[in-house]
Amino acid sequence: MRRTAQRGMTLVELVVAFTILLVLSSMAVPMARSRVRAQRERQLRYDLEDMRHAIDKYKDMCDAAYLGPTKAGSDCFPESLDILVEGVKLPGPDGKLLKLLRRIPVDPFTNSKEWGLRSDQDDPKSFSWGGQNVFDVYSKTMEKDGSGRAYSDY
């Protein structure tokens, strides 16, 4: 009784095939992780640039007296990020709202809308906010990029 038309793979062939798949997948996982990290870094840079641009635009408009009287001690910077989203009522009969951000972005590393804030009176490397105004924003994550630079320094 000989089988002439056997189909399928031998045990050795299966072991070799699974070993090759294991090696290929173990090479793909680190590459996928680095791509995800690079995408998060790009998103962080974009979000920080967007918020900083809105803060600068608010400052420029305030310095030009376009926003009306300002709060003492604010140095023409916004009091919070929420003001940039909710809008500033412009002086004049029509009372238009000037909105500089559509929304506060989500930090891609902490997955929250909580950003570190600095006022212009704070130390530039400080991680505590004095509360006077919003001069700068940074990520609250303690992670570092591939070169060893903290994401909070971006």
C-alpha cells in the first residue's frame, strides 16, 4: 500500500517556513515602532507650531491695540489656551469674536489636551506655570527622541 499522490508539507518544511516568518516579523516590529514614533514626533511639532503661531498672532494683534484694552500684567499674551479657542470679542459695534485656534490639540505622547504652559515671567526651563499669561507651550511627556532630546524641549 503505497501512497502515490501525497499532498501537503513535511514537518521539516513547516518548521523552516515558520522560522522564516518569525525572522521576518521580528524585523518588521521595530521598524513599525520607529515609524509610529516618527509620526508622533511630526504631529507634536505641528501641534506646537500651530499653538505657538496662534499665541504670536494674539500678541501681535494685542500690541497693535486691535483687541482693545488688555489685562494688566498679561504683557499682551493670552491668559490661557482656551481664550484662543473660545475667541476674543473685538471692540466695536458688531462685537465679532476672533478665534485663533479651532481646538486645543491632543498631545500625541500623553493623549491628553493638557499641555505644559510657560508665562513670559517664568524661567525658560521651568516646568511650573506662574499663571500670568501663556507665552509658550510644551509637551508634558518625559520621553526623549532618538537623539536624547526631551520632547518637552521641542
